[in-house]
Amino acid sequence: MAQPFELNSALSERRKLNRFRERRLLESPQQVEQIIDGQSLISFCSNDYLGLANHPDVKEAFIESAKKDGVGSGASHLVNGHHEQHHLLEQEIAEFVGVERALLFSTGYMANIGTINALIGKGDTVLEDKLNHASLLDAGLTSGARFKRYQHLDTTHLLKQLTAVETGKCLVVTDGIFSMDGDQAPLDEISQVAKQNNAWVMVDDAHGFGTCGPKGRGSVAQFGLASDEIQIQVGTLGKAFGTFGAFVAGSHELCETLTQFARSYIYTTALPPAVAAATRASLKLLKEAEEQRAHLNGLTQVFKQETLAMGYELWPSESPIQPILVGKDADAIHLSNQLQERGFLVTAIRPPTVPEGSARLRVTFSAQHTKEHLEKLLAALYELRAEVDLD
């Protein structure tokens, strides 16, 4: 006889480990100065890197499209939900990325699950960076292919695993910029060793598009790599684009294959047309946001210099994601709470999202942050140095 479900013990254990997650209630638009649970806070934990989520041009495009095209898409892309706004956005993203085609997905998670499962299966091999996003790891695990992980950013270890593959297709999968560490994959080296071993490379550049590369074209463009060197690029629209959804970009054959075989594309409702229209507006702004990207970089460099001087330990990140390593879960929560009391929202990230013993404060910057915002955060962090062991 099956055993009855019992859920409270797992929840109690998570509370005991200081790993219980709770939702906060946002009562204002997604912007730097927010109202969270009734408290006015300066947010340093959003992925809205360019401040486009509440941009007037993006909002106006959404409103006008909703008036004209309605709200819900009503069906999947392959039934009758593929709207003109979707089609135009796919064309504009493909041109932006510099590839033949792009395909819209409803979420980044669905894009990764659908792509990997459509391309490989039993008898094939998928090699993933150990610190890849959960959606990439889940996709590899559910694909049915041989699933192996190489050490973080270690192309020597990757090469060793690649040369051991004897049969089937092989797909190398990595984040472009890693969401919890903020560091960047060595895509030039990865593409080289993959090409030598007849493997394809898939890059989830959710945190790279908009923040790095010429005109914000992402990590692949930053390394100057062509589409025959990095065959698959994935981007999410809910970060620097400021909207919602995701895309996969690559060759015509890739996108046609996903249209035919990616279950998370075939069997789901298409994005609302108004979201696609808003994204078309945000893409125009993103391409011309050189001043905002320079401002982001300036904030990041000052933050790194000042916090290192205080004795905090940072990851080697040049992106707007700047994690402060704390170590113990309880210490990370304590620091986050203390910062909130001082008017700042900085999220404590704990296992299993990050490896054991590496709990951290994940500080993320937006182009909307001012020098004054940064100075106030630095002053608060200076006050809190004695709250944790920095040795």
C-alpha cells in the first residue's frame, strides 16, 4: 500500500536550515525605488538591468497593442495564436542577434527544456557547466541523453569529457553570464574545443543580452563568435528587455526543428501579442542604450573597489551581478534583514540555489541606480562589517 503524503516535515526541515523561501508583495512598478510589503526600499535585486520594465515607450507600446490586438493570444503558435506582433519580433530579434531566425517561447525555462529535448536523446551526450541555471540542468536530465557536468568554466575538463564521447550527437551547454556568480563563460575556448570534437554549443545568455557586447548583443557577440561556432543562443525577455518571454536564435533549420519537435513550444499558449509589441519597443531602446551600459559598468567598478576594501569577498564578476560571499545561511539572512531595516532590498541566496557553504548577498545593478543610491548602500555595508566574519 502506498504511504500517505506528509509535507510538514520537509517544510519544517527547510525552516530549520534557514532555507525557507517566502514571497514579498510588490506594491509598485518594477523600478529601483519600490514599495515592498508596505515598506519603501531601494532595490538591488532586480534583473531589470536597463530600467526598461517601467519605461514609458514600452508601456505605451503594450497599451496600444492591447487596445488593437486584445490581451490573450488564445491558442498556441501552431494553431492560430501566432500573431503578427510575434512574427515581427522574431524577425527583429534574429537581425539583432545576427542569425537567420529566432523563435519565441513563453518562458526561458520552456525554451531550454524544449530546445535540449528536441535536439538530443537516448544515445547522445549533453555536457553542462556545473553551475548552469536549473532549467538547463533539468533539461539535460530529462533529455534521456548521457548527462555529464564539467567543472565551472574549466575547458580542460570539458575537453577531457568531450574526447571520451564515442557515439551519438554531443551538445555542450553553458550560461553566458552565470546568474548567481555573475562571471562569464569562456565562449571562445568552449567553441574551439567543441568544434574539434564535432559538438554543438548552446548558450543561455539570459543575463548577457542587453548588458554586454556591441549594442547589447550579448556574450557571443562580445567574443566575436559566428553562428557556426555557437549554434544556439537563448535569451530571456524578462531581464534587460524588461518584458516577458524568451527566444531561441540560430539557423533556419534549428528553428524549424524546434517548431516541429520542441514540446514546450508546440503545446503551450503563445505570449500575449501586446507583450511582443512591448518587447519590440524595448529592443529599440536596448540597442541604443550605450550610455546606460557605461553607467552600469561604472557602478559595478566602484562597488567592487569599495566592498573589497571593506574586507568583503566578491566573485570575479564584471557583470551587473555582484555576489557578496557570506558562507553561512543564517549570516546571509541576517545581513539581508539588516539591510532591509536600513531601506535596501538585497536578496540572500542560499543552497540549494548555490553550493553548500556559499550563501551570499546577490547585489544586482540597474541603469536606474544613481551614484547616491550606491553611496548609501556602501555606507550600510560598511556599518555591517562587524555583523559577519570576514576573515
